[in-house]
Amino acid sequence: MWLLRLYGHKKQTRVYGPELMVRVCGEAAERAWRIFILGGRSNQSLKVYKSIKKMFPKLILAGNQDTPWRALSTKAEGDVIKKIQLSKPDIVFVGSGCPHQEKWMIENSMHVRSVLIGVGAAFDYITGYKKKPAPWTQNIGLEWAYRLYQDPKRLFVRYMIGNATFASAVIRQLIKDRWISMSKK
């Protein structure tokens, strides 16, 4: 969001996984779209479905599958793909954390003929496994700090190293763009 705003998209707002998931589930319930919930710790995918089903009684669950926070074996991966294919969902919500869910969606998008939506921490928030951050932390872009405080072991590398790497790449790109625009004058 910040980067898009730097590049002139002043009205860009944040896309928040848990909120996106709830909105899409509401639409799915109205249109009879079938959803599949992939990811989460043991029994979490079914708990996510039950929580959302309370909000949207017409919601159709095509299937669900918990996955650990690690790469699956080739056989297990194939079994998950087959389960998703057989259930014929319209939408697959993937909640296995960044960057695992993004990698999974990229690697399997050709095999899964559904809309794939990575929703990050949505499963933890929807099931109440973790508390949502205060809205003010989200509004000023510091939700990551709250999440780091909650789960430092898992998120330290992602936020402190991954975000720093991303920030340095952004700064290099901004300098390059500035240099190019100055040289054109």
C-alpha cells in the first residue's frame, strides 16, 4: 500500500486477508460458489469453515485440508491436489503463511482450476487462535510489529530480514526511478 501510494496511487487502501475472506465468503454464499479451505494447524480448516458458516449459513464447503507449516512430500502434495480437484471448488482459500502459501499457489495454479486466494493469518483470527491487532496498528501500518510480538520465533526472519530486504530493494528502485526521471530533463 505504501509503495503504491509513493507511485501516485494516493487512494490505495490495504487489502486485509481476514476481511477479504469474510467478504468473499459472503458473496460465495449468495452465489452458491463452492469453497475449499486449505492450510492451518490440526483441525483448523474445519474450524474456519464452521466459524464462517455461522456468519453465512448458505455457504457451501467443497472440502478442507489442514497442512503443516512445511513443504509436503511429493505424494502428500499430489493427494492434496487430487482432493481439491475432485471437490471442484470455485474458490480455494490458502492459509499457510507467507511465503509458503504464495509459493504453493504459484506452483499448483495449473493443477487447481479454481480461484486461489492467500489469506495469511485469517485462519488464526477467524478461529480465535490469535487475537487481532488493534485497528490503530493496522491503520498506521504497524500490524507486523504486533504480530512479531505475538509470534517472534516464527516471524522474526520474515519481518526483520525479509522486510529489510524488500525495503532496500524498494529504496534502490526509487533511487533508480528518480535518476532516470532526472536524466530525462
